[in-house]
Amino acid sequence: MATALRNETPEQRAARKEQIKAQKADKRARREGHVPDEYGQKQCSLCNQFKDLLIRCQTDQTEKWHMVCGKCWKKVSGGVIDGDDDHPDYRYGGLWKNLHKADKLPDSLHEGDMGADNLENLEARHDNGKP
């Protein structure tokens, strides 16, 4: 009956069901922390590289907002937050940070070889900046 209501062939229905299963598996993997390092990154407007931290700014007379990485930001701003005399059209607009990056867990936690008591040690090491 469902096939007749959607006017799709059995092959189209099977393909749609497979697509839904793949989407659910992807969501499940993200919830469990199995995500690639690139997950959640955005692209720099100028160099087109994907980054976890971008600066929102205006760089020219068009007043269009750009998301630029740290390397490109130094070029468009002169390395000064409010710009300088050499960059009169520069305007700072804030930071964007990849919040999904914090969701990534080390592989050792996924494999189950680390006990719950060691999780506190891992968090303490992470807070101190150690891997």
C-alpha cells in the first residue's frame, strides 16, 4: 500500500529505505563520537581550506561578511583586531568555533580498553592541554 501512495516502484522504495538507514547510521555514529576529524568544519572564504576556527569580518568596500582563517585574517586585517591604516575597509565581526570538535572522543574510549575511573584522568589531562 505504501508504494502505491507514493507512486514509486519497488526499486525506488528500496533505495529510499537504504538512504534512510544510512542517515540513521550516520547520526548514531555521531552520537557515539565516531566522527571524522573534518566533521563540523567550515571553509575559509579566501583560501577555501576547512578550519575549526574562523573570524567573521568585512574586508573591502562591498561590506560583504567573510569567514576567514587565522592565516588569511592576518593578511586582511594587518594582524590587528580593529584593523590599521593600511586596511581601512576591515571590520571585525566575531569568531566562529567548531563546537562539534569537542564531541570527538579518543579511540581508546570507543574500544572499551579504558575504565570509567580513567575517564576522569582523561578529562583532567584534556583540561591541562595534554593529549
